[in-house]
Amino acid sequence: MSKRLKKSMFVGVALLSVGLLSGQVSAENIISGAGATFPYPVYAKWAETYAKETGVKMNYQSIGSGGGIRQIEARTVDFGASDAPLKVQDLDKAGLMQFPMIMGGVVPVVNIPGVKPGELKLTSEQMADIFLGKIKKWNDARLKTNNPGLHLPDSLITVVHRSDGSGTTWIFTNYLSKVSKAWANKVGNNKAVAWPVGVGGKGNEGVASYVRRIKNSIGYVEYAYALQNKMSYAKLRNRDGHFVSPTSKNFQIAAANADWEHAPGFYMVLTDQPGADSWPITGASFILVYKTQAKPKTAAAVLKFFDWAYHHGQQMAEKLDYVPIPPKVVSLVERTWAKQIKSKSGEPVLNVSLAQ
């Protein structure tokens, strides 16, 4: 990953700007998007490589899924990105199509002096109770039961959560709502919730930054941010009762349960999936585009970029510990593009034979 990308992941609002729009650049040679911070590291790498290979540049504002949905609905960008999938009725109402672009894991990260990555073990109930403010100190007796021998300090826990509308939050609170009735009843599942306790950081970048700076804190970020910032993470007890680590292999095990072909509008939730090694907070990130395109050449450029990423960006994604979309699903997405994304005159903006 480039030094520029490493630096950009620490800022509150990350702006991926691989080239600036000028009067001398045609619309189809620059595309713009906004939304989820969850996939930002891999989108940045793809955009950097694609610009070198094709000359087509991509501006992506990593502002959170809520912002991405608002911007695509306002038609201020060519595509939106969200980790919170839209249901088919909402897509139809807005005239949008969504498709999965990448999968990965949301990871609890901690800053406890002396605790190394993977040493802390948390059950789903303990995770929920920490974020509900019911477990207030790290040396709480409930945490000691599954962490014998691990020194946990007599210190107050600082919870760090997202301050913006976030698909990462949607995935995280979806998981908590499934495993904790108390969480489901009091807080629920959404891109933005009324947090019972804690301080807010903007974007995955902001949460990672706060956790790194605040001792005895805990937060949640997409796995690439945990690795990039060399953060300690907790193991989680999954649905099958096993404490598991966040790894791309364990994300794949969770994602293997996805039946995309029978998912209306590609709506898919991957949290709390079965499997001995399944990571319980796995999710997909989605791209949103309009079905009827006023600028078909720009729409074609957007689809060509993402199709290139499907066919040529998998190794880059895997190196950043994301899970690529399976080839069968890619073919399904391409067929759906051909059927649904059209110009105002009704002509498909692109056929399915896109791989370069």
C-alpha cells in the first residue's frame, strides 16, 4: 500500500482523489463516488492501479454509508457505496440498483496496556454489555471467566463508536441485535443509533485514531484498519461456541452461507453465521447506481471500473484481508447490469463482456 494511502487512513474524512477534474478531462475519464469507509483501503488501491493502467481516474469520498446514500440520491456523485444494504422496495422507490463489491469483517479493537492482539476473549453477551455500559471496568468478574491469566486492569472502559451514519455501525449493531435482546430492545440496528455510552469518531479512521490514543478503550473498525494501525483486537465467541480470530479465511467461512442468487436486490446480511471458525461480524459492501442513466458514457465508465476490480483486483483485495466476490456472483451481477442499467432511451449502457 502506498505511503499516501497510509497517511490518508488517519484523517477524519478520507478523500480518495486520484486525479482532479479539469475542463480538459472528459466525463467518462473521471468518475466520482462517495460513501462507506469500510472498503476505502481496497477502493484506494484499485483506483490507483486502474488510473495507471487506463488513465481513468476515480474520486471517492470516504464519508460513511449514510453520506454515500444521501449523495447518490442527490445525484451529486456517479455512484454511492454502503455497507448497509438497501431492501428491494427502497431501491425501487429511489430508482437504484445495488450490487456487492467486496466482503470483510468488522473487528473489536482495544487499547489495554500489555494486552496483545488476540489475547482478549469476549463473548457476544459481554460485547453487548460493554457497549451498553453494563460492564464498566476491564477487571469485571464476567470478563475474567474467559480470560484466566490475562491481566485486566482496574480501569474504566472507554467505548468508542462512530459519530456519523455508518454501514460499519449497521453491521456491528445488526450483530449486537441478534445476540443480545437487551441491545435489540434498547438500541437496535441502524446506520446511526443512540449510543448508551462512549465517544464518537468520524469514519473507521476516526474510531481507529481514538482507540489508539485513549488507554483502556474499545471500538470497532473494518479489519484492514486494525491491521494498518497495528491495533490489538479481541477474539469473539461465535454462534458455534468457539473463540475465533478475525482472518480473511474466517470471513470467507461466514460468507460461504450467502445465497446471492435468491437475494432480492442483492440484499444480504452475513452477521452471526454458523460454522466452527466463522467470524461473527462479517459483512458485504455495496455499490449503488441509478437504473436509468442520463449520462450513459459515465455510467459505462463506472461499471467498467468495478468490472475491472472484479476480474483484476482480487489479489489486491486479499492482500488487504478482504474477501472477493465469488466468480458466479460476479457473473450474476454483470447480467443484472445488462438488464437493469440503461440510458433514458432504454438502451443498456454496457453489455456483460467487460473484462479487459
